[in-house]
Amino acid sequence: MAKKIPVEVENLCERCTGSWCCTYFTQQIDTPKSREDFDILLWQISHKHTEAYKDEDGWFLLITQPCTHLLSNGFCGIYETRPKICRDHTSDGCEFEGLAGEDDFKLYFKNYDALRKYCRKRFKKWDKWEKSKK
């Protein structure tokens, strides 16, 4: 059995092999409440590499697309001039031990079909409303 190496907060980035924090970003959105709000969210999630979730902090779009400055070795190609948000990033909640999964969210929608299924359940007359939009 392989010996586990303790991971300390100070050295997580040095041990990272996947550059996980540079392969996606999230954008908080207003809480969808109406059918129209969910219709917009369905449009957003219809775009490639876009998912949605709700957690204890609210609703988010999850865009699973790597940073264009990420080098093949996992290093940052613009490290010296990287944006402030990158400079301020900490290893709190680091993905080193695994990416967040479906179980970490109150609601999670991987794609259009998953979100539409939720809409149909949440709004009993969703199908009728969809047809009336024509």
C-alpha cells in the first residue's frame, strides 16, 4: 500500500498536477424564480461547457473550460502579469483532493435535459407554457 503524503495548505499548488482551479470558473447569477428566468437559464446551459448549480451561497453558472494561458505542464503562461483574481486565489477549498461533485450541490444541472426536467417538475404547467411561447 502506498504511503500517503500529508498535504499542507501552504504547498497544495506545488503538488497540484491537474491545475484544476484553472480549468473552470463559476459566475454567480440571480436566483431564478419565474418561468422566464428558467427559460434564460436553459438558454445559458445550452452552450458548450456550461452547467448550473445551487449551493449554500446561491445559484451559479459553471463554465468548464480551461484558461487559455494554462501551459501543457500545468503552469501559468502569464504568471507575472496574471489578473488580480488569480493573484488573490487561495488554496482554501482546493480541488487537490478531487473536484466538487454532484453531491456537493443542493441542485446540479449538467445539461439542458437535466434542467428542463427540473423545470417540468417545478412548474406543473411547464409544457403548456413552452408551447404558448411560439
